[in-house]
Amino acid sequence: MTQVRDYFKTFSVHTTLILLIIVTSVPFYWAAQTSIKFTRDTISSTPTLWGFEVTADPYRKFWFVDEEQNMWAVGLYLLIVAVAVFVLSKVRKRLATKWPATVAILVSLWAALTIFPMVFEMNREFDFFINSIFVTVLTVLISISIGLLAGYGLARYSGLSGAVILIAALAFRALPRTAFVLPYFIVAKELGILDSRLVIVLALVAVNQPFTIWMLRSFFMEVPREIEEAAMMDGATRLQAFRLAVIPIMWPGIIATSLFTMLLAYNEFLFVRVLAVTEWTLPVAISSLTGGDSAGTVTEAAAASVSITLPIIIVIMIFQKHLVKGLGAGAVKG
């Protein structure tokens, strides 16, 4: 009887998970399918789920000036970049000091993005994609840097003021964004930084900082004080103990928090739309395609949606192990 109950429980859990995967995957599958269809298949009264003729025209129209762009050449370029990054990542794992290979990977990616518009003539949407990367990376770096120091201090300080700061941060995070997007707009206009990457980064850091502080504080609460105390007894300063003893233990939590912050910054729409007139990020640029009635616009918007989603999927797959470790360590307990 117990075995039957356990079997039924396992079957129910697996069935539920499979259904959830199907439900969450269908929209992306539909967008991916639409992005490689001809217009005639898109406007067909009968939905075409398979057996349709495949085309790369929506991707050409969205990304490239030349609508006859050879997509095989583009694919070969991306394949070369992927192989180079893969080889460097394998080399990195074998090195005792990983910083040189890490820097090489970052330089390779930067060079690939810089050279890409020189090799292929790109539309303005590529500039929006670069804006998305710039804003996301800078927001994550600043938010995590501040969040590490603040989270560590609040985790180690048990006074009343610490609790007040945490509650204030949570209250700020709970406010609707429409409540303070106008003050950001007015301040940015007075400072002369409206319609720039800088104002978007500053706004996103301010909005996401309470989240990073709460997440990282939860991780620091899981790190025993004895570790840093032992390091300080061996002659390390507080900062050295934090950097050399605590941070290495915190890497899963840092990566998990960075990924969540990256998602919030990468997908931001409201602040970018209000604070930037021309320096858009890709989510705002895509919104200009979704309001049209043309079937060609629909396929182009689908191609844009797939393009903006793939980098996130790749990053999540790369850091999946660290993300699972981070969430398992109790970062979501708050």
C-alpha cells in the first residue's frame, strides 16, 4: 500500500511538472515558429503548426539593412565566436588562476559584438541590443557591489537601525514603479542626463537595490561568523576576511542574485520608455512592432522576441548549476 502511494505521489509530481513545462514552453515555441514563417502562413485562417516552408526573412528585416543578407554567413560567425568562448572556458577550468581566461572570454565577446556591425550592415535595432547589454551589465555590477557590502553589514548587525533599513528597503521595493518614475524624469532632466544610458542604469540600480540587499543578506546569514573570525585571528583585517574568506563561500548566492537582477534589468520597459527618447533598449524597441496590424510586422516581432530571449536562455543554462546551489542555500527564504 505504501509503495502504491509513493508511486502515485511520484507520478502526480512528474505529471504536474511536465504540464507546467508544456504550458510555459508553448508561447516561446509559438513565437519561434512564427519567426520563421512566410506571411502567407501567418495570415492563414487555419493555424499552420507544421509542414510550412521555413524562411529567415523576419530576422533579416529586423536585424539587417540588407534584406537579402546571407544568414549562413551570420551563423558561421556566431559559431566561430561560440567555439572560441567554449575553448576558453575549458582552458579556464584547468588553470589555477582563472582571471586571465575570464578576461580573455570577456574580451572575445566584446570584440565579437564590436566587429559584428563592421562585417554585417545592421539596423538600428542592433544599437538597442548593445544598449540592453550595456545597461544590464552595468546595473548588475553596481547593484551587486553595493548589495554585497550592505547585505554583509545588515547580516552582521543586529541593532534596531538595521531592521529599520531593511523594512524601508522592502517598502520602497513594494511601491508601484509609476509612483517614482516621474521624479526620476524630472531629476534627470534637471541634471541634463535624460535620454542616456547613464540615467537608465542609475534608475534601475535604485529600483533593484532593495532586492539585491535582501537576497544577499539572506545568503550572508547562512555563513557562520566563525569563518571570518578565524581569518581575523590569523591576522586578516575585516575587509580581508570578507574578501578572502566569506566571498568564496558566497559565489552561488552572488550568481543567483546577479541572474535575478540581470532579468529585472534586461526586461525593464517602463523606466526605459519614460527616461529615454532615442536610447532605447530592445524590449522598448520590440514594442513598436507589436502594435501593427501587418502580418509582416507580426513575424518580425516574433523574430525580435526570440532574439531577445535566446541570450537569457544561454546565460541561465551556463549558470544553472550555481543558480540551483544558490536557491538551495536559502536565498529565497528572505
